[in-house]
Amino acid sequence: MSDDPFLTHRRLLFTVAYEMLGSAADTEDVLQESWLRWSEVDASQVRDPRAYLVRVVTRQTLNHLRSQARRREDYIGEWLPEPLLTTPDVADDVELAESVSMAMLTVLETLVPTERAVFVLREVFDVPYEEIAEALGKEPSAVRQIAHRARDHVAARRPRVSVDATEQHRVVERFVAALNTGDLQGVLAVLAPDVVLVADGNGLIGAARKPIVGAEMLATYLVNGAARVRFVGVPVSLNATSGALFDVNGELAAAVSMVVVDGLITRLYSVVNPDKLARLDAAVTLTR
């Protein structure tokens, strides 16, 4: 382990920023900017380097969140977080796994930047209100109010998911096998009647620009798409839940994260925007 606190806590800092941004690319930018600011500090004068670095990263992340909102206005179709391959141990921490899931990150996207920062720091990382207040330049009482509002907002939209990783993986394997063989009934058998597919392509590649709702419509759409190209799926851990990477003619074409409830897939988050598939060659270790 390095003696440099920034390197010691880098995985934590990555996780904090990623949960707020939903973008690994922007997270790396935030860490680079935070490192530059840390390198100008006399570390011997910092009483609690971990807390100090979380504050620095939070401030940089908020700056990115505000500029990110402007970029989203020009985005074509649905916007989804950038998916991550995650190490198996992340799923062992149930709260962390839920917080980094595609399903939860899409809920966090509906919060304004300050609410998202407060929610992530307080609910996921258990940062004291006083430290959050210092990072945000607000009074602790105001932060408590923001936290309460954010909790209510998330609770009303929090997705129901299976916490049984074995069940998740088994259902995803059945789904991938059925899709690979063009088995329409096999695909239907693992889809909930009101299943929803949300796809993110940003107009760069063929992707549904609006959510597809309903098992029969979705199964037909997927099987027809698989029939037109060589479509090979591999079950993986995406954002600490079961998902699949799909190749088309040997090229990575999609990362699909799935929500499994009572043995059926209720939601699919399909990222086909090639700009968001560039970091799926190695698993990322997330931590609290």
C-alpha cells in the first residue's frame, strides 16, 4: 500500500465520484483534477486525509455534474450511466451493490446535483452531516433537509431487485442462451409481462430511442435483431448485478444490465453507445 493517501484511497474516491456522475470517463477527469489539487497541499497539515480527499472530490464532482447537465440537453434518445465490469466481491456488500446498480444510478439521475451528492455521501458512505456541509459550503441543518428530501425522492422510485446473485445469474444465462438460439418462447419465459427495455445509443448506432414495454413486443424486437447479425452474449457482473456483454461479428456491441425479480427480468438497461463501452476490458474494484 502506498504512503500517499490519495493512492491509498483512490478506489474509494473513484466509487464516490462514479456514483455521483454515472460516468467512468468523467470520474477519471475528476480524480485527475483532485490529484492536482492534492499535490499542492502540505499533507502533513491534513488531520484526516480520507475526509479531506472526499471533500475535494465532491467539489470537483459537483462542477462536472453541472456541466454534464448542459451536455445532456443535446443527447439523442435515452441517457444511461456508463456501465462497469465489477469484481465479484462488490456484490458481497449489498448496500454498495444496490447503490452502483444501473437501476439505482438511473434513479439518482433524477436528483439535482446537490441532492445527489448529499444522498451518496450520507446514505452510501455514511459521511457525517458536518463534513458534507463543509464540502458543499452549506449549514449542517440545510444538508439534513436536503438529505431528507433526497431520501424521500429515492424511496418513491427505488427499484425492487433480487438480492440473490445466484438467481440473477441463472435467469440471465437462460435469457442469453434463448437469444443466441433465436428461441422466442425461451426469451418470453424469462421476461416479466410488463418488462421494460431502456436503450442508450446517442444516435451513434441503432438503438430504440424510447423505452420498449411489454414482454411480447420486447421478445420479438430482440429475437429479430439477433437474427440479422451474429449476436453472441456472455453473462457478466455489470455494476454489481448480473448482465451480459453482446458481440456482433466479433465486436463488442452492447452491455446489458438486468433487474431480476421473482425469477423474471423486469428491466433491461442496454448501452450500445460505443463511447460508453470503451472501459469494459477489465473489472473495476469499487469500495466504501
